[in-house]
Amino acid sequence: MTVPEELADLPYAELLQPHSGPPADEGDYDTVHFDGLVLDGGTARGARFLESAVTDCAFTGTNLRRSRFNDVWATGTRFTGTSLAETNWLDSSLTGCSLAGVEAFGSVLRRVVFRRCKLDSVNLRSAALHDVAFEDCVLRDVDFAEARLNGVVFPGSRLERARFGRATLKKADLRGALTIDLADGYESLSGAIIDTGQLLDLAPALAQALGIIVKDR
């Protein structure tokens, strides 16, 4: 998936209209541009965003549960203590964004790119990720428990204390990850693709998770 680096590179850039106020519950936002919006609290449950841009915004404690994001481009935006639970994302990208203490459980992400993002204590339990890319990201204390990861890649990213308990992985490619540090769920790595060096690094934890005793004679 090709991700534009600049707002002007978006195929719908010339159609964007500035939107000054916060989004509302069940609101429809088609080809709108949220720029520099600082939202402390508030709710936009079930809102729908289509071919829209979000630049240099800050959402703190905002409720966006069950919202839909189709072909949305976000950059330089912070999500802190925000609810993105049960949201639906399609053909969207986040560049240089930070997500801290975000609830995103039960969400569905399809063809979504996170680039140079920081994800700290993000709850993705029971989420479904299809063809999702984490490029040059830091994923710290991210919870993928019981999530389904299909065709997910992590080039240049660091996984620190990630949780994969009872997750289902299919063609999840970890070969480009710089660090793979799991808090739990080593037994759920079946279906993941790793390289030889990563296998050697993971071997002690994998052996422990599988109950294998390694003892030299």
C-alpha cells in the first residue's frame, strides 16, 4: 500500500474542506480536513469518516467507539486515553502519530499502515488485522490477545512486552522487526514468519513456553 507523505499527495486533496469543530455522534464526514483540533473529552460514537485527513490533532479521552474510517490519512496526531473500540478501518494510514492508553479492542483493520508511530499500552484484544503494516514503529505493552493477524508485517519496528496470548497468526511476517519481546503468548506464534537470527533469539522463551527443558549433559 502506497502511503502519501504530504497532504497535497492525497488523490482527494483538492476536494478537502476544512472542518473547524469537533466530530459528533453518528456524524458523516466526507472529504473533510481536521487540522490542529485539540479535543479533551467529547464523543463521536459511530461517526463515519471517508476520504478525509487529520493533521496535527490531539484527542484526549475522546469516545470514538464504533466509528468507521475509510481512506483516512492522519499525521502528527495524538490519541491519549481515547476509545477506538469496535472501530472499522479500511485503506487508511497513520504517520508520525502516537497512541497511548487507547482502547481498540474488537476493531477491524484492513489495509492499514502505521508509519513511524508510537503505540503505548494499546488494547487490540480480539481485533482483526488484515494486511496491516507497522513500519518503523514502537509497540510497547500492546495487547494482541485473542486477536487475528493475517498478513501483518513489522518492518523496522520494535515490539516491547507485547501480548499475544491466544492470538491467531496467519502469514504474520516478523522478519523485519528489530526487536521481538513478548510478555506472553510465545505459544501463539504458530503461523508467524521469522528469520534464523530471530529464531535463535527466541529459542529460550519458546522452549520455556513449550515446557522444554534444555539441560546440557
